[in-house]
Amino acid sequence: MMRTHHCGELRPEHVGQTVTVAGWCHSSRDHGGVIFLDLRDRSGLAQIVFNPEDQADAHQVASAVHSEWVLKIDGLVRRRPEGTENPNLATGEIEVVAAAIEVLNEAKTPPFGIADTQDVKEEVRLQHRYLDLRRKRMRDLLELRHRVVKSARDYFDREGFWEVETPMLWKSTPEGAREFVVPSRVYPGRGFVLPQSPQLCKQLLMVAGVEKYVQIARCFRDEDQRADRQPEFTQIDVEMSFVEQDDILATLEEMFKTVMKECLGVDIPTPFPRLGYSEAMARFGADKPDMRFGMELVDVGDVVQDSGFRVFADTLAKGGQVKAICAKGCGEYSRKQVDDLTALARQFGAKGLATWALGESEIKSQVAKFLTQEQMAEIFRRTGATTGDLVLAVADTPAVVADALGHIRLHLGKELDLIPEGLWDFHWVVDFPLFGWNETEKRYDPMHHPFCMPQPEDLALLKEGYDTKEEPGSPDHPWSKVRASLYDLVLRGYEIAGGSIRTHRRDIQQDVFGAIGLDLEDAKGRFGFLLEAFEYGAPPHGGIAVGLDRVLAILGNCENIREVIAFPKTASVTCPLTGAPTPMDEATLKELHLVSVAPEVDEDQAQ
């Protein structure tokens, strides 16, 4: 090896030793002819001292060194003089007195400071990602990623799981997000897709008798990007045979307990709390609730159903809801602040927002005149509102009420600083519906994917759905009542893992396909290989997939998952570093039997 020690590992026990270190010039300072140079490698910093009287040649070279030059230095470790120690640096008690220096490579001045903590535009950071990753914050996140993956791998190995690699080139089985297509050069007009997940492969591995499978799996989805999404991402993918839901939940709880302890030094209690889907929606307006603070949604429909306010009465008569939340201490909000909250509610489908501001001597409200004192008192009692508080209510369909108030709750939780730092609120959401009604296409869609097993007690409802006289989409239709053996793990308001007990019988799988409008011939065309496999003794099985990037972003306190990915894409799905996606030349298109067609341009928009 070119060096005897890493910069960041030098300590007082190395005093008196001659060492060779190598790395990048982090910074340098000339103090009256004595040059102090901070040398940086992956492990940290070490202070190097160049004295012109003792090492004239080395001092002369060091005087010409600039930031980010790559250096190799020989020297003697000594204690720093008393009073010059740096308690903020792991190597702050020692320094290396240089005897020789070799410039391994010079460097241009970087477009941003590696040593600086100042904000740099993300486009610039991604364009020069190799420089961005030299910064301590990014280096720490890369190491965190490595530690978490290793901890998870070691845990699953101890538990008897086998890591099996599944194909990157797969059959198109559209079941949700758009797929990335890979044209075949050998078979004109045909192609593969990059997998959205290893879902079907891992189920086939269960049929194959692997029993316990895990993979750090790369996945691909060609969809619009958000702060917590990327076109290519990584899952900790898990599947197990001869298990029930509790077995899988317990396995994941122990994995996270291990990872949190080994990587962050944090003890988290197990088992994690569980909420039913209906309870989560009713209390928090979300199926991935942030449970670090209260401000829960409260149903006040029965209180206001006989009020003189037609919006409330008409909504309830149509099967809607009226729910409220209490914003503590916000009774003095200005008209603009209330209007901003109303605009937020409308953004998520609500027609408006009813409010009550509880002052010392009066209640300011646009709807108070329609309610009796007793009705308002009951609303305030249920929401826990007292003098100085603001009560907000939405009247609409259950879905809109949950969406609007759920987002207002999150907004106020952040604005009012209600969310405590350092709290890890791991919890499960269970008992999801198997299907959701697609109002646009007038059909049922799988809530997650079509391979989830209905809960055993709801299997009869799956059959009844084919014979019922109830209209599809009606709350009374049997398929609207079928619950899935499906579970999500939630942390700080984000779904970080999701899975289910899988369907392992062909007859049940075909019934599910039929419920979502996939007839037998279509099902065979897309999933025939899976249906056939089920006829050869498929064991009961289930699994889960952990969104590794999202977990790391939360553990690393990042606002965007791009921070925890070495080479991410931008929100517009481009790579500033390489310029990808790049144009395909005619020869390549011809070889792949493709034709490039320019998009149609709207003449009015063009003008």
C-alpha cells in the first residue's frame, strides 16, 4: 500500500511513529513561514506541519500546493503544542511533522469549495458529483448507506435467508407504474422491460423451494419524479414461505431494531404499534400517518347534522362527512393566514374550510350563527379546543375530508413546530382494502398490486362479487369490502416498506384478476407463467420490500433521496454529470429496429 495510515485514524498513541499518509489538500495556512496543511482522505483530516528550517525541500513544495491537489506525505507524529489542540477534530490532539512530500496529481480550482458548508446549487453539485461526494456530509451519507446495507445483509444471513439475484431484463407485466422498455436487437418488434420490482421472481423462488429469500434489488419505474422518488431505486426485498403476517412483521421489526442499533446507536422498542387502515384514515387522514404529534381528525357530523348550515346538512345527507381539527394557540391567526389554510384545503379537493377562532370574549366564525351554543360547545369538547385555539372543519366526501384535513394537519405540525426531533415512530398500517374504485375508468384497481391474498374471512366476498346485484363502486358491493393481507411500515409520515401475504392458489388469483377487469386470456398472456407455477405445489408465502433510499434519507435527515444516492437523476430525469439521456444515432436506431418520431407540436402553443 502507498500509505501506512489513514489520515483520520491518527491518535496520541501514534506519537513518535513515522507514518506515510496520502489524500487531498483540504486547506493550507502560512503562519510566519510555517505551513499548516490539512490533508484529507475518506477517514478524515490530519494536520501536517512544514517547517522551513527543518524540511526546506518539503516546505518549498508545500508552499505551491493548492486546494484538492493529491499528495503523499512522510512524517513524524507528535502531540500538538499545549493550547493548540482542536477538540472538534478526531485527530485534534496530534499533528504530523512532514519530512517529505510528493505531488501525485495537481487539480484545477473546484467550482465550489469542498471544505465549505455553504449551499451550492444542486445542478452544479450533480454536474460535478465526484467533487460533491468529497464533502464530509456526502461522505458520511455514503458510509451510512454502506453500514445499513451490511447490517441488514448480516441480519438476514443469521436468520437463514439466501440472497438470490433476479433478472434485470424481464417480461412486460404492466401492473402500475410505467416501465422502462429495452428493445431487442435480435427479435424485431419485441423487447424486455427493466423490473419495477422482483415481485414475480421472488414468488417463483418460493415455488422453487428457496423458502427464505432476500436481495438488495435495483428497481426501475418510468414515472414522474418527487422528492422521495427516483427512476432507479433500491429495495431490500424479502420473501418467506410457510409464514403468516405476524411472522413477516416480526422479522422486519428485528431487522430495523438491529440496523438502528448498529448504525445509529439507537434502541427502538418492539413490537411496533399497529393501526388498521380505517383507523389511520379516520384519525390522521392518511394511510401513512406521522404519529409524532397529535392534532387528530374528529368526526362532528352527528353534532352538526341538524344545524342550519346547509353545507353541513347537504354533505351529510349525501353520505359525506364533517370532521374537524384543533390548532392550539392559533386563535389569533390573521385573515390571510386563515385564507392560506383554506387555499390548502381547496388544493386537495375541499370546497372550503369552516373555522372557529376562540377568543377571550367571543368566537370568530363564519358559521357560528348557524349553530347553537350547545353544538359549538360539543365541537370544542371533542377537538379539545380552549381559549386561544383555532378549530378548522371540512365537509365533503370521506376521501376529500381525509386528504384536505390530513394535509392541513401536516402543514400546521411543521409550522407550529409540533414535531419533536429524534423521535422514531415506527408503526404498521394493516387491514388495507384489497381493491380501490377507479372512478375515471369505472373499475376496481388493486390497492397495491394484484398478487395480495385476500384475508381468509373475506374470501367469500370475492366470490360473491361475481353474482351480486350491487353496482360496482358501491360501498355495498362485496369487492368494496374485501380486505387484503397487506401491511405497510411507516416512519415519520413516510411509507418505508410494504408487503403482503401472497396469493398462492391459481383459482384465487384468477378471481382477483377478474375483479380488476383482467379476463382469463389477458391474464394468461401477462401472467401465464405464474399461474402455471401455482399448479405445481406453491407454498403459502409472503414478503415485503423496504425502500432503502427513502429509509436512508430519513436516517440521514435529508429532504431529498437524491442526497443518499451516489449518482442520482434530477427531478426532470436527467443526469447533469453525463448529459444523459443522449440522442440515439441512426445506426443504433436501425440496429434496434426503431424509428424516432418527433412529438407533435400544438400550433397555438408554438405561436
